[in-house]
Amino acid sequence: MNSNTHRTVFRTCSLCEATCGLELQVEGDRVVRARGDSEDVFSHGYICPKGTAIAAIHEDPDRLRRPLIRRNGQHVEADWDEAFAEIEQRMLPLLEEHGRNSVAVYLGNPNAHHLAGSFYVRPVLKSLRTRNIFSASTVDQMPKHVSSGLLFGSPGTIPVPDIDRTDFLLMLGANPLESNGSLCTAPDFPGRLKAIRARGGRVVVVDPRKTRTARAADEHLFVRPGTDAMLLMGMIHALFDEELVDLGSVKDHVQGLDSVRVAAKSFSPERVAPACGVDGETIRRLARELAATERGVVYGRIGIHTVGFGTLASWATDVLNILAGKLDRPGGAMFPLAAHSRPSKGPGGRGFKTGRWQSRVRGLPEVLGELPVATLADEMETPGDDQVRAFVTIGGNPALSTPDSGRLEAALENLDFMVSVDIYCNETSRHADVILPPPSLLERGHFDCSFVGLSVRNVANYSPPVFEAEGPSESEILARLALIFGGQGAQADASELDAPMLRGLVEGHVGDPESPLHGRDADEIIAQVGERPGPEALLDVMLRMGPYGDAFGEKPGGLSLPQLEAHPHGIDLGALEARVPEILATPSAQIELAPESILRELDRLDEKLAGEEPDGLVLVGRRHLRSNNSWMHNVSSLVAGQTRCTLQMHPDDAEERSLQAGAIAEVRSRVGSVEVAVEVNADLMPGVVSLPHGWGHGQPGARLEVAAAHGGVNSNRLTDGLPLDPLSGNAVLNGIPVEVAPIAAD
Ligand code: SF4
């Protein structure tokens, strides 16, 4: 391309869940300016500092452009065929000798942010046929999937707060002014919160830290880490106790109400108050305010999910919305309708089950086809049949992002073989024998399959690649891995997977008596899709067969990929609408409020409440707007300025330990210790200390020059792999008991 060619392109930012529209000024092969797309139908010009840095990731000299193979202990560049051949030669004999479960897979969050992750990871897993599948879901969001599965019958049926129409938003453990929203896709979260207050509504934040979000709210309440389920049960108790329960529009679709009423009896606000640190009258007031505000909603996120009662807290959040009549109504908690989703066949379905198999070492139940990542090191370290000897990571950095990571790092050293699909040689992929780098974000087409299903407004946008990829696309890389693991060989062409996937999808519709395509000729449909890369071809079929689609001519004017391509600022599909009961997939076709597993958890919560609470310090994490877990620390503009990896501590706690601002302290937990600078900060609840996650760069062999210069410490050296949320297997990352002491001057 002529280096003087200037063009303006529009693109959805895929760096976080908010899906902001970007306007990129491109000169030749460089992005010379990135700003918010003022015409984007959803974000209206909003952008955060990460979005402006999207080109810096593309241009990062440390971003890998060619595969690396480990030779004599060093990573050296190789060509693609050589890299795939190496994988075939080393992985297949291992699988032959030790069985399919001898390989584990870890899927990182980026897989949720691109088409290849949405469509091509599954064939890799299918061809590996291992039960040792792990992902970032069990460090951040599995409780939400489990509670949704139990209540509504499907783990993907997640209600989101309808923040554009609410007048009362109660947020627990969420800090969207730093995270930009999570399991709630809402570009310009700050502006949307301001709008609630501008129209006379109220925002209340419950958090052990007075976060930026808390400071922007009408009210902030400190809560002791890990006790949110108690506080929420106190509110549920108050609704029953004060006869405020009114199920509203879902009243004919709910079962188990009496069981919840009985179970809530022992959680009076006055009883839970000392444990939570929120007084009983305040808990009652919040319950009354929720009930009395016609358009009100409760939203809980990572702080309440990454604890030992994570699923219970997630369940209680939704149950509060249901009992207060806020589910499935404008301004309450509503279900988005994604453009590429398959129309619901409900109400009614097979429901949601976990525990179809157990982990080998600790006997932990499978959830959503995965095992808890907190037990990954157990599976690698413990000898015996099915011991994990090989490892495949796809877009993840578990060495920094999973609990007790010191132990996992040691286990990675002893593997027989490891493959990483990653744009970086990071703290995890430095252990890999082969690293396969996918193209940069700007070298791929993009449609956010995951987050349009969690969006506070129904929208759809597709972004074509800005630049041509230097190597194979990520879908080609994953397809070739799937073909190797499936025995078709390293020379097999990715198209050998694309064509059957597309045909399978089309034939599924053609053969479905309820589909508008029923009885049509599959070849004729495939011809209409035309020549497109594999993921885009699948997307086009899904969009056309989705709730707004043109059904290949059956619904003229409906949505298709060509139509999205013609609308670079996206298409607004309207405000969220009521979806109960058609969305319910439980066997009863009802919202099942009181599954047995939840009632058992309530008994456990009751016992916990009756027991002694430890009185030492506990550790919580924290987010920063310029950071996204571990992988954006190699961008200078995002790590510049004051060091952010500090231990925040309340002044009283610091004084008690003779610690001053800037002093280096040793933080010690049951599993490890780190040394880190102290930041004395009155925004913390006394008894709580906070360390951000995703740091700890500068490991030997990693190739992240900028990140290494801003190394920080890895908070997961302190988090413990043993305690878990039992229903979801989610790691406990908040409320970790720690001791903090000054480092002696010598
Ligand atoms: S908020 Fe998220 S989607 Fe929006 S610009 Fe920032 S990183 Fe990108």
C-alpha cells in the first residue's frame, strides 16, 4: 500500500467489554490518530485511554510476528510450517502414550473478544478430547453463569441492569469507572451513571474501597470482603419481613418463592450487620428503596463473585431483583437479544447441570465443560494416570492471573510440551516450546459475539480488518491445531475445517422444521454467503438466521453481514425488551428460585455467619482504567506516570504496623509473599488492604520490555488455590487473609 494513502476507518474497540466505536486515521500502514467515533450508535464518541492506544499494541516491537520454537533453551524464530510440524511431532506421540487427558488447555479472556475465539476454539477442544479444560472464567465470572443456569435454565441467560432507564442503581463489588463495565456492556459507563443522577435517580455503591465509582455515586457503603451474600440475604429478608415482595410482570413464571422466604428467615439485617460492617437499618433502607423505586435494579460484579460464596451472591442479586419486581422490566434487570443469537425455543428446556465429571486430583466438579483453574497445578504436579504433561494456552497468561501462581509457574517448568497461541512471549508463554502469534487486533475482522449478549442496548456492528495480516489469521491457526490434534496432519489446510463448519451450520437450519430455512437447498444458501473467510461466513449465517435477520430472503430487509458492512457506525436494534417467559430454559419452564444446591449454600452461609470471623487484615484486588488484566502493560502510554502496583492500606492499619507511605512492606499469605511499596489511603475500609492484579513482569525469558521496566508484583503469589466457590469452582481472589510487616532497613 502507498505509504501516503490516507483513510478514515471506523471500528469497534475489542480491548474490553464496552465495545466503543473508534475512528482511526490511517496513513499507509500506520494509524496516526485514534479517537471515539461520534457517530457510533452506542458509544457516541466515548473512548478511554486504552482505546487510544490500540495502534500502539499493533505497532509494539515486542508483539510477535512469526512463530517461536524453543531450541536449546532459547526461543528462536521459525516459519509457520516448521512450527506446526514441531507441534505434530511432539504432541501426538505424547497423546498416544499417555492418553487425551494428559493435555490441558487454558483459554484466556481475549478469546471472548474476537470471532476466531468464538467459533474456532471449540474445534480445537473437540479434537483434543481432553477433560482438562480450564479458562479465565473460573477466576472471574463462573458464579454468574451458574446462578443464571440454575435460575433461568441456561448459563448464558444473564440479566443486565437497564442503566439507561433506571432511577436507582445499587452496585456491589463493581467499579465500572475503572473497568468500563463487566457482564454489562455499556460504553461510557461514567456518562450513563451521571445521567441517572441528572434525571433525579440515585446510585449507591457497596465496596470495601471507596473507588472512583463510589466517589461518583450518591452514597457509598463499606462492606467486609466476602460478606456480600450475607448483606443481600439481609435485604431479601427485609423484603419478606416488611411485606414488600411483589414479583411484578414475572409473577406467573416463578417457582420456589416459599422456600426462599423460609431460607431468608435466619438472615435478618440485624444479624448479618456485624459480619458485613453495614448496619441493619441501612440494609433495610436499601431494600425499601429498591422496592419503592419503580425503575430500580441491583447489579453485582467481580468483587462479589470472586469469593467463597460467589454463586450465592450472584443468585441473591438476581433474586432481589425478582422479589422487588425489577426483573424483565424497563429500568430493572433485563435480558439482551443479540443479533447473532438463535431464536429461543422456550419456555422450557433441559435446564443446567454441573459435575458431569470431576477433576482427577481434588475431585472438583466440571462446570460448563471446564474444571476450576485453581486446580490446574494439582493436575500437572500429581503423578498417576491422566497426569497433565502437555499444555496448550490460547490467549491467556495464567502464570499471572490464576491463584497461587508461584506453584503454577513451577509446574509449567516441568511439562513435557507446551504450545501457546499468543501475540506476546509473556510470563506464561515463555515456558512454551512453540508460540504461535495470531494477527494484531487491527488485522482481523471483528464482531463482538460475547458482549452484544450482555449489552444494555441491542446493537450490532461489524469491523473489517484495518490492515492485511502478515501471517495466518487466528482462525487458520486454530483450525490447523484442530486438524493436527485430530490426526489430519500438520500439512492439512484450514479450509478443511471451514467448509464442514459452514455446511453443518446451514444444514442444521435447513433440517429444522421450525426454521424459516426448513426444506431449502443448503448449497443455494452457501452460495448466497459467497466467498468469505471462515468466521465471517459463519457470522453471516448466524446474523441472517438471528432474531433480526433476513433469513436468506424469507424476511426482506432483515439483518445480514453485508448490511452491517454498509453501516460502519453500527446498527441500533433498540432498547431491551421483556423476554420472560420465552427465554426460560428450565425443565419447569419457570424461574426456579430455590434449587437444592442453593439451599445447601444458604445453610453453609448460615453456619459461617454463626462462626467466628478472623480479625486480621484481608487482601482485595483493584482495577485501573489504563490496565486490562496483565496484557496491556507493554504500552508506554498506559504504564507511564506514578507506579500503580502498590499496596493500599488504611492509615490506622499502616500506623499500627509502623508503615509510612512509600515504605516497602512484606505481604504474606498462606501460600506466598511479595514485597511492595505501601500507599496509605483512607479510601480503604480499615482491616482491608488492596493490591492490583496482572503485575509481576520482568520474568526471565519473557519479551515485554516496557512491562519489565514497570514490573510490579504478582498479587496471585498471595491468592490461595485451595478455597473455592463450591458451586462454580471459581477462585477466591478477594478477602485473602494476609499479614503485612515492614521490611527491615537492612
Ligand atoms: S472503554 Fe473499552 S471498548 Fe471503550 S475504548 Fe476503552 S478499552 Fe476500548
